[in-house]
Amino acid sequence: MTKARDIMTGGAECVGAQETVLDAARKMTDLGVGALPICGTDNKLKGMVTDRDIVVKVLGAGKDPATCQAGDLAQGEAVTIGADDDVEEILHTMTEHKVRRLPVIDGHDLVGMVAQADVARSLDDATVGDLLQALSSD
């Protein structure tokens, strides 16, 4: 059975909760990604920040990205997946929480990310289509 660790993109980098949103945007640009996990000073996952969060919650709200902290954008508990969880669990978690990216945790360590694109590359077209439809519906 295919596990999260088999399809994830490894080497996920965090943005610190105390770092600015501007720092997060620069890191996204450097890494070529649209989302980053937010990690606290205890190195535990606090949430996710997306490029859309930056545009809507910071720029669109008239806030200064150079002074707003990335941790301010973390909402509730982060939705994650275990490295040894199977594809069915990935699909269920993405669908249930309406998320397109899942941080992959091994114990308490962030080891990678599973994005919608990783799922699309790894599974059959019908399964991918079902996931896209579930994520796109209200």
C-alpha cells in the first residue's frame, strides 16, 4: 500500500511563527512554493500560511507584511498526515478538511508535504478526479 512518505515532497521548510509575513513571502518565492508550514519556537507545527493568506489577510486588509508575524495567520490546529498513513487516509483528510496541502509528520518531526499535485502524480485519474471535485465543492 502506498504511504504518505512514498508520494510526499521531502525537505519541507517552515517559516517561524515569529518571522514576518514578508519573510514568509520571500521564502515561498525562493522555494517556488505557495504555502509554508508555520513552526513555533518549540519547533512544533502551528499551522500553515499560503500565498492567498498573505494577499487576503495581510495586503488586502491593509496590514504591513514587514511587521505582521507569520504566526498571526495560523488558525486553529494544523491539519497533518502521518508519514506511514496510506493514500486512503490522505484522500480522506484532504477531503474532510478541504485542504490541498498536508504537512507530513513522522513522530513530532515535519518530514515533507503532500500536495494535490503529489496525489495527482501518484494515483489513477478517477481517484484524482474525485479528490478535485470534493475540494472544489462547497
